[in-house]
Amino acid sequence: MDGDGQEGTVVFVMGVSGSGKSTIAARVADAFGGEFIEGDDLHPAANVAKMASGEPLSDADRMPWLESVASAAASAALRGGGGRAAVAGAVAVATCSALKSAYRRRLRDHVALRAGKKHTRVVFLFVQIARAVVAARLSRRVGHFMPAALLDSQFAALETPSPREEPDVLFLNVQGEESPEQLADEAISLVSAALQIPRKT
């Protein structure tokens, strides 16, 4: 594939903390033979400490992190990661809250910057979930730096993507009664249809 063709796809699984992004993203990546990037692992120590103390991150805190996530995802898509180069380039799947439209623009722009002349497509899979469902999940979650007290700030910052204004956005609606397997299967179907590639056999 030459430099003017599509060299890969980055799928950002987005949504508030506790929505199930990591579980879904890991299974989507596996379904397409792609690489999974956990966005939370790329937060600098200062961000982790700030959130752990109950203080929401500012836009200034988030921007370098967004660039780190975009760079890691673009690199994974460009190098192949065991993915689908013969079909539509490799698929890399990264978790990132990407709550604001400005954050999503930064992710798109930084993937394009990292990819250079290689056309790397960016898709967002938005995990839509009610606050009450997330609150119940967070009350049971242990070992994560994001405390439940920051949930309100997450929903306050959330700007739901507009399909008319933002290209390549997929919506996964979570009611709270689905199993992880059911949600992952629906997510995989959404991505497969959007990218027009089958899951791996």
C-alpha cells in the first residue's frame, strides 16, 4: 500500500469513567486482530494524583495526555500490530474519555500529524450510559484512581458527539442490564459495519 492509501484505523472508545470502555475496547481490538491501548495508563503522574485527590482535570492537564493517547494509537495502527493491512490497514483500539468536542478534534488532529502522509482513519465509539448506572458501578470498583466523587464533573464536561458535525462516530447505548459479552458483541458489530471488515476468525 503506498503513502496515499489508507494505512490503518484508530478506534477511540470514549465515554465517562466507569462506562466500561476498557472491557469493550479490549474485546473490539481482539476481534479485529488489532492492538489495544489503555488510555488511563498514559496519564502523567501529576494527572493521576490530581484525580485521586478528587480534583477534576483542567483542559491544560488533558491536552498533553490526549496527544500521548493519539500518538500511541496512531503508532499501533501504522506498524500493523498483527492487524488487517491487507484489508484496510491495521486497527488500533484505544480508550479515552474524549468528553469534549475540542478533545476529539485534538485526537483527530494528532493522529493525522503522527501519520503524516499515510491516511489513518479515526473512528469514535461513544459508550452512552446513564449517570445512575455508572454511579452504581463506581461504588463497586476498587483499585482505580478515579473516585466516584468526580462523576458529576465527568457528566458536566461531556459534550455528546453530533453525527452532523463529527464524522465517524458510532453510538453504543448501555442500559445497564447487558453482560460485558453482549456489549462487546454489539460494539464489534458496529465497528465491523463502519469499517466494512469482518472480525477475525
